[in-house]
Amino acid sequence: METLQKQTLYACGCCKQTLPSDAFYVDKRTGLPGNYCKECRKSASRKHRKAEKRTLVREDREPYPVITSTKDPELRRKLILSALQTVRASIKQKKQKLCEVETELDD
């Protein structure tokens, strides 16, 4: 056990360099340095995030039409009316819920 505490150089499992213990992140559970150095861990995390972003972006879907960027006046009018209808339905539903809650409280 004493040899683990005295050893200050560790080999990175990725780049195979021998580095001091402060070049590694420490595992909270074991208290020992991880297998990869900080630089290799950062680059692996960046690659993973980029790959994850690519999978989240779906190109097979049509882009949602934005009212303000629509040039066609007829399409813009339809989009505005649809948005108004959605908002009115939402307000009506919220009012109904509020009335139900008030009647429950009165009882």
C-alpha cells in the first residue's frame, strides 16, 4: 500500500506517456488517478460531444416555418391564424382548469 502512495508517476492509457499524478483527474471513490491524463480525457469528451450533437440534429425533418422570415403573405397569414388559434385554445384550457380548482376549493 505504501508503494501506491509514494508513486507519483503514472502512465496514460491513451497516449502512453508517463506523467505526474497531478496530470490526471482523481477518482472520488478510490482516491486514485484515472486511466487517462487530463488532456486525453478532454479530447475524448470533446469528440463524444461533437458526435452526440450530430446525432441530435435530424436532417430528414422539414424545418419549422418561422412567421417573421416567411416571404409569402398568404402563408404568413395562415401561420398567424394558426398560432392565434393555438394560443386561444391554451388560454381556454387554463381558464377551465382554474375554474375547476376554484370550485374544488369552495366545496
